[in-house]
Amino acid sequence: DIQMTQSPSSLSGSVGDSVTITCRASQRIGFYLNWYQQKPGKAPELLIYGTSNLQTGVPSRFSGSGSGSDFTLNITSLHPEDFATYYCQQSYSAPRTFGPGTKLEIK
Amino acid sequence: QVQLVQSGAEVKKPGSSVKVSCRASGGTFNSYSISWVRQAPGQGLEWVGDIIPLLGAANYAKSLQGRIRIFADGSTNTAYMELSSLRFEDTAVYYCAKVGAGPASAFDIWGQGTMVTVSS
């Protein structure tokens, strides 16, 4: 199985800040990397698919990049509603494993 | 727009079984795969299996092989996840998710989640 790691496990920021979350796969996965946002008590929501494609309705302050085994999620100009937990997921091969998550908290 | 609506919370005893349903509305049920993901309290997301309703073919996480069954009823646009021989560590929120079209195969629509509590 492909193992996914994320860093940091948590970070804090203020409204208006920019943050970067990284995700690493245990092997090369091409562009088959997706990002999800989850708020407490809610189901995850797809933010970015295929490394850099914004899901419909997701604000343009979110962006994704990377290739091979290293990927990043960038959020510019944090809004209050962006404080949540973010998960990466590889869809290169079954099982479609998730990273452990990065909790973004308000400073 | 596809919506996924799951069945309600369950409390089960160790050793028993649970069946969680996921009903799809909108779209063509047989045109996409459904995945199941679980999340133990305070923990991350764990893929547990998926099914292609059109084919009836299911795949399962190795950790649950032999205890999990995923199947679908095309006549009611409903997918089911059945977990048997329940253990305390199966306590989790179980989500169904639609697998999007295209090569990325991302989970683009999620059900609201079903809390399964295993307690004696």
C-alpha cells in the first residue's frame, strides 16, 4: 500500500495569512493526488483533484501543486471559514490511502 | 447534482453486525463508483472499500477482509456497507462517497456520515 504523510500535523495562522501544507507519498503517484477539507462534525469536502484542479465552487485562494511524490496545498489570504483539517489522498492505486491530516487553527 | 443520504446512527454489541445504507439521488447511479471511508473518533480518514454498482464488483481494505461486504441495489439507487463480527475499534463515523469521473478518481460528493458505536 502507498503510505501518505503530511506536514505539519498542525499549524496556526491569522486571517489574511498564507499557509502551505505538504504531502508526501511513499512512491511516485504521478498527478493522482487529491485534497479534502473537513470541519468538525462534518463530512470531508473535495478541494483539489489531480494535484492542481480546483473543484467547482472552491475559492481561488486554494491551489495545489507538485508531482511524483511531493505535493503542496497553498492557501492565500486565510478566511475564517478556512480553519479546518486538511487531508491529502492518493488515487494512483488501491487502496486509495489518505494522509493523517493537518489541522489549521486560528492563532 | 448527485446527493448521498445515509442511514441513521447505530449502536451495536461486540460480535454483532451492522448494515449502513447510502441512497443516491440525482444522476445515474450505475455510472459511478461508491467508496466507503471511516473515521474513528478524533482520528483520520480510512478507506474501507468500494463498489462499481454497474458491475457489482467490490474491493475491500485488507484489514477488514472477511468481515466487510459492500453491495448495491440499482433499483433503489442504494449502496450498502455491512460489517460483521464488530469490535470496539470499529466504532467510527462511516461515510459513503461518490467517485468522480476522470483519471483523478477523487471523492467528489460525500454522504453525511453514519455513526456506528460498538459498545457492550
